[in-house]
Amino acid sequence: MEVLAAIAVGIVVACSAYLMLTREIIRVILGSLLMGYGINLALFMAGGIKTGGPPVLTGDEVGAVTDPVPQALILTAIVIGLGVFALLLALGYRTYQETDTDDLEELVG
């Protein structure tokens, strides 16, 4: 299962790098969103895939539990990533309104 998830991380990061290397603003923004998702998936895989119960211990019973820290970090990263995506989308739209182009090469020169 870890190998399949590692391949998925590689595909998502490769697609995001391809999108970020294009010339249109919207593709760069979508590439940054995909990069965040790829990093979140890699962070989730760093926690490991374990089958265990919830991290609630009762009494002297200590068994296989799942670590909640990577899941909490990913949840926080998703919320922050969506906020950054909304900001980038608004900036890209406003740039398009002002310049009448979405080509990044025309914006530089």
C-alpha cells in the first residue's frame, strides 16, 4: 500500500510541476494547489499506514493505536491551502481584469 501511495505522490507532484511551468496564470495557480495536495499526501504517508484503534486509552489497556498528529497537521494544511488558493485565484482574476491577458510572459515584458 505504501508503494501505491508513493507512486500517487509522484504523479501528483509531477502533474503540479508541469502545470506550474506553463505560461497561463490559472494553470500556475492550479499547479500550486496540486503541489499542496501532493505534499499533504506525502506527509500523511510519513505517518505510516497502521491499522489500529483510536488513540483513546482506557485503564491499563495499551494496544495498537493510530497516531493522530499527521492527520491533524494535514487538516490544518488543507484549510491554509484552500485560503491561499482563494487568494491566488482572486489575484489572478484581478490581474486578468487589469491587463486583459493571462500569459505570464506578456506580464513580464
